[in-house]
Amino acid sequence: MTPNVRPLVAGNWKMNGTRDSLDQIKAISEGVKGDLSEKVESLICPPATLLYVATALCEDSPLWIGAQDCHQNAAGAHTGEISADMIADCFGTHVIVGHSERRTDHAETDHLVRAKAIAAHAAELTAIVCIGETADERKGGQTLDILKRQLAGSVPDGADAENTVIAYEPVWAIGTGVTPTSENVAEAHAFMRTELTRRFGAEGAKMRILYGGSVKPSNAKELMSVENVDGALIGGASLKASDFLAIYNAYAEILA
């Protein structure tokens, strides 16, 4: 953890969830009420089809609702796309940009991710900028070089600790059940902290850096206790309220 930084536990539902899944969001929204919510923020990013109704469900809860992607333009002839302003219009508060699945499946570049983060900021959304290396890049000893390049290229100059969150997601750990060691995570997060502080000064020193990649109740406490890890971006484990809340509640022990 980073001293004096409020952690964020976020769930990315990816292409999962229908109206039947709203019961899970409701259960999460109820489960995060209480004293811990004053110390730890929580967020669920459902598919866009559920965004508006999910925000309505969470109106009296500290649970934030966000989106999984946005277009870099505010409006226009972009069939099937969703703008940051549309997310804000549905009362969304955050948007994930640059997730490895977008980078891989849609060939998104650092330049495009930066443009999306700028669009998010313009709509007064918090951008969660994802970065991370592939298995081949790690095996080739390129991890820190990749993180340096992606941070420099994907994070806009207007980023600060309020409007930007960094999510480190080693691509080889996403959805595989394989998790880096605490030492691996500590090295990556310390490097990113140094880079952010060098570029953004005091804002970079307190910008949240989440860890994502096979986070589950059984390893949450260990991972989220690592220095410079300021929360988690959770995939599959966020689909069930019981699993998400178990990860969220790990902070009750960490912060005790």
C-alpha cells in the first residue's frame, strides 16, 4: 500500500452479465456499506447495457459504477461506439481504457489509449489506464521497458491523482489462474511509482496503482498488502458478490 492513499477495489465484468446479474450488483452495493467504505473505494464496471440501471441501483451506496471502454471522440459517425459523455450521462464515474484485451483484440495503441483517457477526463470521468507485459516480454526481460513505454505513451499530461488510476495487469496472469509472486508485483509497482513521481511530482506519488491478474479471495490480502499496490482490478471474481466482497473485506485486516 501507499501511505495516505485511499485504495480502490474495482471489478471488470467484461462481456458478462444480463439483467439477472443485477442482483449481484445490488448485493455488492449493500455489502460495501459500513465503516470500511470510508477508507476503501469500490467500483463495478458492468457491460454498457447495464450501466444506467446499475447506477440507479447504487444511488444510496458508496459503490461506484463505471464502464469498460469509451471512444476517443465526444460524438460522431462511430457506429456501435460509446463516448465518455454518454457514460457520464448514465451517471457512470469511471472508465477502463487500454485493457490488454482491447490492446490485443482491437489493436489499440498507447496513442489511442491516451486519447481515450483525455476524453474521459473531458467528461469528468476517472480513467483507469491499464498497462502490462505479455509472457514473451517477461521471459525476454522486457517487463520494465514495456511498463515505461506504456506509461509514457498511454497516460496524458493532464493526469492527476483524482482523475487517473493506473492498473498493472500482466497479460500472462489475466484469467489464467497464474499469479506473479509478491516480489514480482512489488518490483513492477515500485518502478511505476518512480516513473509517475518523476513525471507528475506529488500527484504521481499519490496516484493509485492497482494490481490485476487472477486476483481472488485466497490471494487478495497478500497482493494488496504489497507496497505501492493501492487496490485491485478484478475480473472473474467480481461477477459473484461473495467473491468481490471477500476481496474488498481483505482491507479490514490490512488496515487494522
